[in-house]
Amino acid sequence: MTRAVFPARGPARFHIERAGMGYRVVGTGVVLWEETLGEAAERREELENWNLGDPPGADLPLGPPERPESLVYGPVVSRRLGRSLGLNLTPPGCRVCSFECVYCEFGREPSERGAAWPTPGTVRSALSTALQGVGPLDAITLSGHGEPTLHPRFSDVVAEVVAEVRRSRPGLPVCVLTNGSTVMDLTVRRALDNVDRCIVTFDAASERVDRPRHEIPPDEKIAALSALREATLQACFIEGAISNCDVDSIRDWADEVGRIEPASVQIYTIDRQPADAQIRPADPGTLEEIACLLRERTGIEADVFV
């Protein structure tokens, strides 16, 4: 475990530790988990600025979340979704994905053919049980160890999850994190339209960065994404042996985003060491420049996460 110490006003009362799936902010009586180093630094600064008499972390989650191999995991805390309870729809112990992203921390793990996918009823039951034992939440997120929309009954799962959340936690948003490889399927698209927030991976230079297992015609994907009721695009930019930070890739990506006209755009880089050690994070300044270029070419604003 590596400890990273950041400057603070006066003696530091909290420090940041690298944890298995993210980072921990640790202090007397407080252990908070964050997905990225930037989020951990932000939370640490908030804690340092509290008065010594305040009860830091009284209403915040303690400790790291479960591994996403569990059907229900978390809560996970992030700036994008707040305190979110995750749902992993892939078969237990398997990674099932239609992309082989060079920046993925899991690498090229084979999926197990014939493994049992959780049924919609099982997902709802597990979620119902989890909601009874968890505190305040900002979102329920369908994500996990692979691509959630590959579930053979994805639309039924979404219907059960939405129904359970509306029953147990009215007003709590249901979100999906997807790589967008199945948005051409009308059934999947209708299911995505039924959630409160759909966040779709849309990387620059997708062919060399995301390495989709099956060819996805760009025009068809753009048309399908444009047809979604509301979508947030997330784009990861990387450097190293494979990069998508070159000017041509960024310009092409920006023009495609302009054609989609998403509800919002999130720009970020890797915060964990990927399986490919030759890949490294893009510089924060580069991410800001990409956001500026997107605005100049399309008029679309983007949130940058570092």
C-alpha cells in the first residue's frame, strides 16, 4: 500500500492511501473511499478545513466497497454520481465485455461461456435487501465487471430495478454506465431511456483505444446515441504506447460529439494502473485543452475530472 501526502494548511490530520480499487482518505476515526486520486485529494482538503470539533465523516461511508464481482457492491463515492450503490449484472466471477480497452485495469480476461446471469428477479431481490441496510444514497448504478447491457434480459432487469427503487427510495435516480456497443439495438435503447441517467463511453480513436470485439459502424452508433432520450458522454484520454491525445483524433472526436448533441460530456483520464503498463494518464492541462477545443468546435461544454 502506498501513502501519498498532499500539502495542507497546518499539520495534516488526514492522509491518502492507495487502496485496491481506488484511494482511502484516512484520519482519526475516519476512513473514506474515493474512486480517483483527484477525488481523494478533494475530500482530504474538505476534511482538513473542518474544525477539530466537527464530527468528520459522521454521514459518510466507511471503508472501501466490495469488489464488483458481487451482485450489489458499494456504496461507492465519486464526484460524478455522489454516493452510489452499484449493481454488477455479469455472471459471478466473470468479466463479460464487448470492448478490450487498453486502459482497462482487468486486462483481457476471458469470459466463462454458459455461466449463469443473475435473473431480473434475483437482481431486484438483492437490491431490495441492500437498500434496507444502507444509509442515504445519491444514485443506483448499473455497471460492474463488464458491460451491463450485454445481459440477455437487460430491459427486464432495468424494469425491475426501476420499480424497486421507486418503491423503496422514491426520487433516487437510477443510472447506467455503458460502453455504448449495444445502443443500435432498439430494445436496449428503450431500456436506457427508462433510467434517469445514461452515461456512455465515447472515446477518441475508439478502434485503437477501446478495441471493440465487433465492428461498430461509426455513423450507426452516432445515430443511435443521438436517438437516446438523454445521454451523457464520457471520454477517457490517455498517453503512452497508445494515445488518443493527438490533434487529429481530438478534432474527429469533437466533431462526432457535436453530431450527437449529448446532454453533457465528461472528460477524464485513468486513475488506476491499467493492465498495459505502457499506458499512462493524460496531463490535466491536456484535458482542459480538449474541453476548450470541444467548446470551440461545437459550443458544447464539458466537465473535466482529474
